[in-house]
Amino acid sequence: MPDNMTPAQRSERMSRVKNKDSKAEMRVRSVVHRMGFRYSLHNKKLPGKPDLVLAKHKKVILIHGCFWHQHGVCRPLSVPKHNSDFWRKKFAYNVERDQRNIRQLRELGWRVLVVWECETKDSETLEAILRRFLSQAGSTHTVK
């Protein structure tokens, strides 16, 4: 199926995709706040500007969109048919960047939790994931 938008129109539409304050991020923030934890947002001094930073606990929470970060568990990995070479490179870069940022955060002594967008849709599951991570004393934990 051919793209019915011009490159300029497609670029404009893609530029509107939120990378902060997404529904998934807002759900995670709400649960963490209700649990009594305080956090800062998008700390530019840390690798990858983590979504939530709990400095007192030396923990960060990253909220990954399933499409953009290629979460193959909740849905088959798909590449848009139009300009597929670009998208394959884009997704590969996103995944590599995520791995690099997580590795750097761990090397700096931060404990890291990745919450996938699909995990935020069920509030009980989300709360269980966050409670388990935030109650841990020391180990780094990434939920996939």
C-alpha cells in the first residue's frame, strides 16, 4: 500500500509523536507517586535522560513504547512498508541506544527498570512490577 502523504506531510505527522508525557509515562508516574515515592523527570545529566529518576534510591525507570523500542513480546515486530530500509535502521539504532544507555546507567551504579508500554495498560500488573522494583534493596532489575 503506497503512502498517501508527501514526505513533508509524513515528517510533520511523525514530529508530533510524543517522547515525553505519554499516556504510558503518566500511568507509571501516577502509580509511583501513589506508592509514596518522589522522583525527578528526564535528568539530562544521566545517560538517555531517564523518564523517572529516584535519586534517593539510586534507581531509574525507563518507559519504552512497544513500537519505537521494538518490544517483540506484546506484538510481532513490524516495519512499515514505506521506506522500510530507513525504519529498519531507525529501530536498530533505538534498540542499540537503549542497551548502551542501560549499560552506562548500571556502570554509574544506578538500578534500572524498563517498563514497556503494554505493561502499563493493566494497573494491577503495573503496580506489581513497580512495587517489586522499588522494594528491592540492591540488585538491578529489568523487566522485559
